[in-house]
Amino acid sequence: MSTLRIQPTATCAISSTMKHLGFSFRRPHKNCAVFRRPRNLAVMAVSTDPLEICVKASVTTPNTLGDCPFCQRVLLTMEEKHLQYDMKLVDLGNKPEWFLKISPEGKVPVVKLDEKWVPDSDVITQSLEERYPDPPLGTPPEKASVGSKIFSTFIGFLKSKDPSDGTEQALLNELSAFNNHIKENGPFINGEKVSAADLSLGPKLYHLEISLGHYKNWSVPDSLPYVKSYMKAIFSKDSFIKTRAAPEDVIVGWRPKVIG
């Protein structure tokens, strides 16, 4: 641990500056003051230049963010952590060469971290949490998987052509379990504050609401009031409004799943 000793006459003037920089102040005796550097100061990340992120471009409106829920998850994480970022909109129907060079599989999102392009929203959000820990967004392990099956059961129901195949009930079962969790633990998955699990699930519920409403005239039933209040709370956040896709993009994006 490094220490910095100063004369008493300079203590007051330097104290506020050192505290601002993350040092703690203690006075061991009347003749000196000691500032100790916090253990984690060396690993604290500071965002200076905007982070570069490649995301899906809208197919309905030029120069607008598209409908990828995984892109929105990463953008939400950046917004909630108050990070500056530079979006590069990619036409996934006509992928440019520069994009395929940094993402050979042609997938979004990808984010540039330490001069390296990193794919996969799971990996990206975990890396952002480690590099920019304040404010913390981590979800406790016992709650990290809450609501994790809603998205797959939603897709099954959306694609279904048979009303009696059980896909609607499978979705309702997952939503009911989530409703019970929020009732006991809400308003968010980890309680009072939004966490990484919410930033992952929120965009998926947004897609669920729009696409099932459009293609199946279906909505979350009133018998699941905590799911509905959760969706309202997430969708109304400034960060969500700023990073959401237009409803028409969501509708167009899911059309191939519906028509096969």
C-alpha cells in the first residue's frame, strides 16, 4: 500500500482534492496526515473515448436503430452505466465488408474493447460490468435465471400454427412463475433496483408484447398483474425509451418466424 505524507498546513487544502480522487484521509497524530490509496484504485476503469458498438440497423427507417433485443441489452447496459458510445448501424440484409472483417459470422452486437472487437451480449455485458463497476448491475446467481425461459416459449407460441399444441400454455406457465417472483421480490428481479437480468429480459418482453399483439391478437392476461407492472416499469425507463426499436421494425423482424 502506498502512502503520501504531507505537512499539517497543507492538510485541509489537499484533503478535498485527494478525497475526490478516491483516497481516504486519516490523521494518526497531530504532526502528520496520511492518505491511503484504496486497493481497487488501480483497476478502476475510466471511460474517456466513446465505446464503439455495431448494432442492427432499422429496415423501415434510414439511420435508425433496428429491432435486435440483444443489441438493446448491451445499449441498455451502457446507458445505465452512463457510458458514452458510438453506434455503427449495420444493414444485416447487406452486410458491408468492413463489418464482416470485424465480425466474420456477421452477427451483432459487437463492441470494441481494448482494441479488440468482442461479440456476444453475454460476454459484452459481463466485460462492461468488470470494467465499469459503478453503478453495479450484477444479479445474484440465485436470481440470474429468473424469467430466462420466457423468450424461448414466446418464440414457440409465435411460430405455432396449432392452437392446441400447448405452446400458449407453456408461455403462460413461465409468465406465471415470473409473476410470482416479482410479487415476492419486485418491483424488479433483484428488488428495488434494476440489474443485468432486467436489462436482458426487458427487450425480449418488448418484442413479445408487440409481435404477439400483432400476429396473434394476444396480450399478457390481467391475471398476471405483476408481469404487466414490471413491463410498464421497464418500458418507461429513459434508457429503454432511448434504445428501443420502433414497433414496425419488431413486426417486420419477426415476420419470417411467423410465415415460416
